[in-house]
Amino acid sequence: LPAVLDYLRSLKLAEAEKSAADKITKNKIALKAGELQQRLVTDAFKNQALTSIKGIGLDRVHFGIERQPGGKGKVLHKVTIEGATTGSPDAVFSESERTAISLVCFLTELTANDDNCGIIFDEPVSSFDHRIRAAVVGLLVGEAKNRQVVIFTHDLVFLRDLCEEADHQQIEITPQNVEALGSVTGIVSRFMPWSGAKVAQRVHHLDKLLADAKAAEAAGNPDDYRKMNREFYSLLRSTWERA
């Protein structure tokens, strides 16, 4: 009898162990993780991205976002065409629409991170019309409230829009001019490009130039004085024309 009872206890213990093991299989954990990611990450990400894309005036762009298997806890997303069973976004959306979607998804992804790392853009609005440009300018300047935003551009109109929006949102900006001279590139000056500077900004630069010319005169340096004189009157004329 003791041997039979021990055997029965062993069977019950084995059954309990098997039941416990079934509850902690990796497959079930992965399925639960996928369910949580879909509900808490993908759906929230998609809703915020769709809201942002409408916020910049692209209501007609019906794009979707699907979760991709990433492995090791990573969540990857793929852009699709909402309601379409065939066709790729590259073949359907225009260049400006693809750029807008990429920009919106990038900014949306930033909201999921706790850090406030800086971000860099290179000509982010080159393919947009004026309506979308204005909305994107608002997004970029608004993001500067949370982190450092560095923007490279050759577009003086875009530069002026950024400056005006920064004034409107009361965000401090630091314009810098990067240029080349002969074979030397990457020359940085902490001044707005002359052709894009406002009259007040030009006058500030002219005041500094005039002070340098007076210092050269006081020091008895005729070469520097004449050089600064010529530059001063040339820039003074262009400032008057701008005014």
C-alpha cells in the first residue's frame, strides 16, 4: 500500500509540474507580449501618427501602420496603405507625402522615449507646398521645447519661417552660417546669412563693423581702415535696399 500511495503522489506531482510548465512556456509569453505591444504600442503609435498627419493638412493620405516581428522585445512598424490589399506606399504616395509620413512617424516615435536627445534635420521641407511647410515648421519649432533641434537648410524662406515661428512660440534659436571660401569648406560664423537677415540684424552687424573701423583708425592702420570702410558702405547700401 505505501508503494501505491507514493506512486499516486508522484503522478499528481508530475501532473502539477506539467501544468505549471505549460503556463510559463515561451510561446505563451511571446503571444501575451505581442498582444500588449499591439494594444499599448502599435495602436497608440498609429493613432498619434494619424492625428499628426492630419494636423499638418494631409487628410487625404490614408496610410496604415502594422507591427512587424522584431525579436528580443523590439517593436518594429511598417507603413501600409489603409484599406488596400495590393500596392506599396512607395508606388502610391507622392514624394512629399512619403516625406511627411516619415517625419511624423519619427517625431511620434520620439514621444515614446524618456530621454531628450538632440535631433538633426537636413532640408526637411524641400518637397512640401506652402501650407504643409507652415505646419511642419510649427512641429519642428514645437519639438525644440523638449530637446535641441538642429536644422540645415539652403532655403532662406524656410529659414525666415523658422525664425518667425520661434518668435511666436517664444523659443530661442541660434542661427549660424556655414560657407566655403576657395578650397576651404565648413567655415562657421555666428551670424544669420546676410541675404536672409532682417534690417535690425543687419544694423547690429553694421554697428560692430563701424566700431572695428574706428578702432583701426585710432590705431593708425590705414589698410584695415580702408578695407572695413569699403565693406561697411557696401553692406550699408544693401541694408538700405532691403529696408
